[in-house]
Amino acid sequence: MSDESPSITPYPDGPLLVRGAVELRTADGDPIPCRRKTVALCRCGLSSIKPFCDGTHKPAGFRTDDQ
């Protein structure tokens, strides 16, 4: 992990972008390997690669209330 401060940015009608040094874990507490400094986490619940976003929110018409 780096010394960069982590940040989480929710994108309207899209994923959460996580930047910086964070450790992601499964519901069971197992570490999830991340090979990038920025990852997109699914908010719609429809991604086939959860917890990561695969863009399924777009054709599904996922909408957030933060507009």
C-alpha cells in the first residue's frame, strides 16, 4: 500500500470510485486482491464481477438519488 490518502467518490447513476490505499475485504473478512490504484465498486447490485463494477448499471437503468 502507498501513503496516498484514500478517497471514495460516488458517481451519480454509477459506481463508487475508490482511490488510494485501501484494503477491500469480502463479507467473510477475506482480502480482495486489487491491482489498481483506482477501483470502481458496484452500487446497483447487478455486476457479474462484484464487488467491482462491470458497467451493468447503464443498460439496467440504475439511478441514484444524489442528483
